[in-house]
Amino acid sequence: MDAHFQPARTGQTANHPATANTGERRTGASPWAVLAIILTAVFMQLLDTTITMVGVPSIQASLHSSFGEIQLVVAGYMLAFACVLVTGGSLGSSYGRKRMFLWGMAGFTIASAACGAAPDALTLIVARVVQGMCSGLMFPQVLSIIQVVFRKDQRTRAIGLYGATIGLATILGPVTGGGLIDLNIAGWSWRSIFFVNVPIGLAALALGAFMIPESRQDGHRRIDLPGAALLGTGLFLLVLPLVIGRDQGWPAWSFACLAVSPFVLVAFALYERRRTDQDAGPLIDTTLFRLRPFTVGLIVCLVFFTGIPSFFMILLLTLRAGLGYSPVKAGAVTLGFAVALAIGSARSAAVTRRLGTRVLIVGCALMIIGQLGVIAVMDGAGTGLQGWQLLAPMFVAGLGGGFFIAPVTSVVLAGITAKDSGAASGALATVQQVGAALGIAVVGVIFFGLLGTNASTSSASAVPQLRNELTVAGVPEQQQPVIVAKFDACFSARAHSTDPSATPAVCQQTQRQLAASPAPAAVKTAVAQAIDGHAVPAARLDDFTQSMRSTLWWQVAVFALALVLASRLPKVRLDTADTMAGGA
């Protein structure tokens, strides 16, 4: 489900070839025990992303956060991860992979505690960005450590367990997160999804300090901190206004940021080109972009990965806020996709041996069919939609995800020399995370904008039932239009509000007028129940399903573009070793 969890090719680290490890300090610990410790980090990182999406409505209600702020909670983590990822690999090679892993784990654990204790949305966003930075520092060390502690004949099995851990976390993430929120341990509600990382992180730190051997690369590799700063600045200038611009009414600064971001990213590209020409340890080796298959492959990944995380964000929001599902029930709806993703990943090696790079076209096509299936189900079911009805089309989409995500590393890196494979892998993982963050930002603008646009038609769909209930409650027919008009105004104000947990002024006024009405108490109770208990949930359901259905056409367009781009890749066959190494 998440883009950055892709293994490097066998015999290489995530960011550097594994042939230059020096300074090893063997601890005598079993390599399998070491593997269990480092895979804990992988599991936590992936689990934390999907868990957060399930907890969005609970976080909004608790912290009174806007839609833009909640998008930053998700996208800020991904962007920070992307910006630190390649630098983290260089730091590990230069200063010690164990050291960087432990520093990353310590920071991730502390940031998780800060997320759980966050008193407001801003604190949560900052803590999530720190979490992402620490993940970017920690993650590149995992495959490097596997190369160090395992013999060559054991390495394939170890990488297989690495992939299985990814699959397990993908399947369990939404359901586990939903279960933790529903259990409401110690009254923590959504906070428990972050607090659960603390004891796990502390245990991994204690064991890792004694059991993980230290290793680093020959020579001192210069760290491209200015490049990382330029990349991070350019990306945040692009994503930030897309995420919170709507909340602020699209002020001048939001357009200024969008206008400046391309220049910062161009400056980054020119700076990286100069460092490459000077052989000064660039963040991204720009000579790789002379290879057309690699460049096209990166663009394919950037486009494809804008689609999946953003899809799950609007799906889980619709299930929870629209259909009123509990967190665990909403998480269960994603199981069809996750199980199919695991099946598709497992079968992708055989398919890739037959189709070569064209396996990515198959993956994109299945994703399109799955998304169209979701749209068709939602069209047919209307406001009677049930989560289980989405399982079949999501299963098809999950197969597509497996056929794309598992082999994409081998496909994109086909033809890359061993010397350049580390830099290429790092660039690929960074692009995947950037795509995920951009997708969430763009879909947020579309989806949350549609919630306001569709509010009038959605409230109108609930009016006939509301009138019937008002008649049953004994409200005279001549008074009903006034109540209906106030309901429509209140619902529209809520739909346009950036904070869904707040009560708009027009709604407060309606509540005061109803309370002051001379009507009998039983009538006032019946009217309140007709509006808040039936009309509002019905209109909200119609609004969310309409808006999601329309937004999904953007997802279809994204995967269609990815398919067209994938068709431009050279049609080559990949051998078994490359295929298996590239998949999760």
C-alpha cells in the first residue's frame, strides 16, 4: 500500500552496493535475531502510515483539526521520509549503519510519544514530520544490515522475510489501527495508535544496541545536505499550499509558494548536476537520467503512487464519516485489497518472467478495472452502499497493485550497472514517496471541494423524509419550509467548514431558536431527532458517496496515464533473480 517499502536488488543495499562494507564489529548474535529487530522498524513504519488514515475522523473530532491539517498529518510524514531517505543511506555508509538505525529508532519512538500526547493539530503535524525524518534515517540501513549479517546463501530467505513483513503490515495496518481505536485503551482513543510504538521502539533500541553489528563503507562519503535542503524546500512549497490553501481561502502566499516551488526544484536539479560533474557525492546522480528507461520508469512510479495512498484516504474517510463505520469495520473493508496485493506480489515473479516490463501495464490495467468497479458499485448502490460490496472490485485493484509494486524495482533498475544501483534505488524510493504525498495533496483539493459543491443536492435528497418525520411529529405544514430551509443552510455550512467537528453559527442559531420555541417538549425532541438523527446522516452519506465517486475518476485518469507511460518502457525480459530481488 505504501510506496517506499521496496527491496533493493539482491547483493546491494538500498542506497549503496554491499561490496564495500568495512569496519564490521561482530556481536556473536544470531543473524535471525538481528533480522527480527530491524524488521520491527519496517513493520512500525508501514503500520504507522495506514493506521493514521483509519484514525483521521477521530483525530479531527479530538483536536478540532481542519481537513488541510489532517492531510498534513499524513502527507507531511511521507514528504519528510522522502527528503531524508537518500541522505540517510549516505549517513549510514559514512558514520555507521547501526548508529544511524539506532538514532532513527530513538527519534521515531520519541516522535511517536509526542504524536500520542499532541494537544493540538500543529504539534501532531510537527511530530509526524519528525517521525518521517527518523524513518528516512532508519529505513535505508535495513537492507544494508541484512547484507552485513547474512551469508550469501541465507540472504534470499532474509529478504523474503523482509517482503513478508511488508505484506503482513499492509494487511494488518488498517484493522489493527481500527481495533486499537475501538478498544480505547486507557481512554486514549486514536492516541493509542502512536503510543503503541513506544514500548516496541524501546525494546528494539535495547536489543539492537547489543546485537546489531556496526558496518560502514570504505572512505568518507560527503553528505549532500544543501541538496537535501533544496529538495525538501521545493517539495514543501509545492505541497503545503495544495493541502491548506483551501482552508485559508487561497490567500496570496499560497499562490506565491506554488509559483516559487518550480524554481527551487530547478535549482536543486542544477545543483545536483554540478555536484555530479564534480564527483562531489550528489544526493541524486544526474547521469542516471541520461538512461531513458530509468527516467521513464521514475515518471511511471511518480504517477502511479499518487493514486494508491490518496485512494485509501478518501475511502476510509467515506466509510467512517459518510457511512458511520467504526474504525475496525472501516479497516476490514481494506482487507480485500491487501490480501489481493499479497497474492499479486507472490505471483508477480512468474508473470514478470513471461512479460518482462509489460507486467507494469497489466498492473495498471487491473488498477483501472478495480477503480471503475468501485465507481460502478457506488453508482448502483447509491446511499444504500455497504462496505462489503466494495470487496470484489478492490480485490481486482489489489491484484493490480501487486503486479506493479512487487516487480517495479527490478523493471526500473534493469540495465543499471551495479555501481549505480544504489543511487538509482534511492531515487526510485524517493520518487515513490513524493508521488504519495502529492497525490494526497491533490485529491484533498478535489474531494473536500466536492463535499461543499455537492452539499445542496445532498441536503435536498434528505428533504422528503425530513418532511414526513416533521408531519408525524405534529409540525404544521406551513412551518415546515422554515425548518427545511434552516436544515439546508446548516448542512451547507458544515460541508463548507474546514473543521468538521465545529458547529457553524447558523446551526447554533437554529438550535437556539428550536429551544426557545413555544412548541411542546415532545415536538421539539421529535424535530431535533428528525434533523440530527436522520436528515443530517442521510445527507452526509449522499455527500460523501457523491464526492468520492467523482474523485475516483481522477484516480482512473492517474492509473491510465501510468499505463500509457509504462507502455513506453523497453519491452525486455527479466531473469528470475532480478525479478525476485525486486519484489516484496
